[in-house]
Amino acid sequence: MPFFVNKRVMVATALFTSLALTSGCAATQGDDMQEARATSITASQKQAIENTISEWFGGVKITVADDVFSQSSKVTIERKAQMDSRGLPIDGRHNNPIFSFTLLTNGKQCLLRNEQTGELATLDNVACEAAPKV
């Protein structure tokens, strides 16, 4: 009987150790990331941001402001509400979810994080700097 108890203890210890190591690596990966702001946004940089977000939505066309990420490291996007012939939302309102994205930097490159999935994408041609801490 003691053999089974020891085997269970060994399995539990191995599981706990692997979880601790995995969570430690995940925490370390994000530690050097800081929220960022775009230093300047050109049309091609704006397009790169739109394309990245569009890929996360399966290719749906996305439009962001010309000065996206210049004032804030965060942006939210919501789906357009369906309108009736008078331009009013169908049913008087919509319940479309809002999606959030954060511009980050590790000091070398700009990255975009999808806040719903945690997925990161590198924005190769976008220039950014760490946002001032408030």
C-alpha cells in the first residue's frame, strides 16, 4: 500500500513542479514588456495595425483612427451595429462585444496584445516608446 501513496505523492509533486515552472516562465516573459505609445503613425503603420487585428478576426476589415496609440497604449474596437433604414440601431441598441488591444514594447520592438486571448503580434514597421507611468 505505501508504494501507491508514494507514487501518488511523486505524481503530485511532478505536476506541481511543472505548473510552477510553467507559470514562472510565463511571468518572466511579460515582465520586460511595458505599455507603449506610437511615436508617429504613418499610413503604412496604421495599415499594419489594422491588418494584425484583422487577422485575429479572421480577415474582417478593421478601421482604426489615424492617430491610433499616439495618446494611449490601449484601443477598443466594437462591431458596427446593424442599422435600419433611418440609421437607428435595430432593436434600439446593440449588444456587440468590445475587443481590447494594448501596444507594448520590450525596448527593442513594438508588439500588439489581444487582451481577449493574450496573443502577441510583432509590429515590425511601427515605432513606439514606453508610455509614461501614471
